[in-house]
Amino acid sequence: MSNNKTKPTNEARDIAKSNLKQAQQTYEAFSQAAERMVESTQMGLPEAAKEFNGKLFSYANHNINDMFELAQKLIQADSMEEAFRIQNAYLSKQTAQLQKQASEITESFQSKKESK
């Protein structure tokens, strides 16, 4: 028995690709504006706070770009099984990445605290 109902059509993929591209462009514009705003509001902050804010902003951008990459891969998936495999790989990678980021933030705090 054919499984055509679970396969995305080319038209659906094209729509998804277009929507994803538009979302990425919107995010890029928002991210650039947010970065300029953060830079302008940090002028009087201590260097450690600037570094911390920069690190958080970098992590957020990286994580969001990973989500866009995930969406692109899901658009290309030819079956539900492939989509689930892609999603599981992303979740595993993202979990490890978030743990690493949390560890780096903790280490940064500890080293700043010890240097006082």
C-alpha cells in the first residue's frame, strides 16, 4: 500500500521554503536591531556584564540559527521516519549544546567571582 498521504508535495515544500526564508530574513533584521540596542545600552556597564550579555546574545543567535537549520532539513525530509530521525538528532545535539552553554556561563561566573 502506498504512503503518499504522508509525503509532502513539491508545492508544500516550496511554500515551506518560502516561509522559512521570510522568517530567517525577519529574524536577521530583528537580531541586528536588538544587537544595536544592546550595544547602545551597555555603555556604562562593567566589562564583565558586557561580556556576559554578549555571550548570552551569541548563544541565543546560535540556537535560533540551529532551529532554522532544523526546519530546512525537515522541509527536505521525504518521509515521517526521516523527519523523526532528523528531529531526534537535533534534540540530542541541542541538549548537549545547552548543557555546554550552561556550564560555560557557570564557569564564567565562578572565574569572575574568584578574581574579585
